[in-house]
Amino acid sequence: MQVKPPKLHRVAFRVTAEQKLLLQQAAKNKGNSLSDFVLELILDRVQSEETLPKTSQLSELSLEQRVQIAQRTLESNGPTEKMRSLLEEGKRMLGSSK
């Protein structure tokens, strides 16, 4: 038997009374709780539409974005020494990956 990780995080959104009733009826027809029904629909949609970048793209993009954010912060807020150090480290990492 596979052990499921505990659900510790919450996601909330607002719906109209009609939307909630529709979702509740659909969940009941499928034999699921409302939360499980909505979560399953959302996860299926996200995974089927390839809305997430590939892992390698995410890593490269994430690093570039972090460097850009650091640069903007340095330009606008008067950076701390730690910020300057992190920016230089990011630039070195980008330079060595090309």
C-alpha cells in the first residue's frame, strides 16, 4: 500500500452559489469530495496542456530571472553587501553554463 504524503497546504478561490452547486453535484456523481474532485480536474488540466516548462528550461530561466531581479534591486534600493555577493555568484554561474 502506497503512503500518500500529508496535505498540509491550502488553496482557496471564490465561486458563485450556482458554480458551487454544479461542482458539488459533479463531485457527488463521481463519488468524490468537492476538494478532491476540483483538485483532480485542475491537476489533469495542468498536466495535459503542458503549461509548465521542461525542468531544464525552468532551471536556466529561473537563474536568469534571479540575476535580473537582483540587478533591478541593486539599481533601485541601494544593495547590501550580501545582495552584491549573490549577484556576482549568479553572474558567474550564468557565464560558466554558456
